Amino acid sequence: MTTTPDAEQPYVDTLTSQLCCRHAPLLATAEDDNAVLRSRLALAVAFIHDPTYDRDARNALAQHLGLPEPAHPKSPETA
């Protein structure tokens, strides 16, 4: 970690506060966008692991999204 000489510290503090004020709205927007994407991914994962939907569709979606394919329960005939 780099240390700042005492004479430069007020300048560094001023720059830091300016950057925080300028970029806080952008950071909040990015965090909101990430929350939306996380919720959409959670919905996709729930679909992939729901056995009431078509197995081939769930496998294809998992593969397309780069997610693990769902585990398929064994049918009574193969158990």
C-alpha cells in the first residue's frame, strides 16, 4: 500500500470525496441493475430445476446459460 506524505493528504482527501460524490449515483444504478439480473437468473434456475416442465427444454436452457443441468429423479421403472 502506498503512503501519502502529510502535505498531500488534504488534496487526496478532497479528490476522494469528489469521486465518491460523482460516482455514487452510477454505483447505485449498477447495483440496481445487478439486483435485477440476479432475480432473473434466480427465476431461470428455478425453472431449470422444476420437474413439471419439459426435461429437454430445461436441459437446453441450462446449457445455454452455462449452468449445471438439473438432476433427474429416477423413474420407478429404472430404480
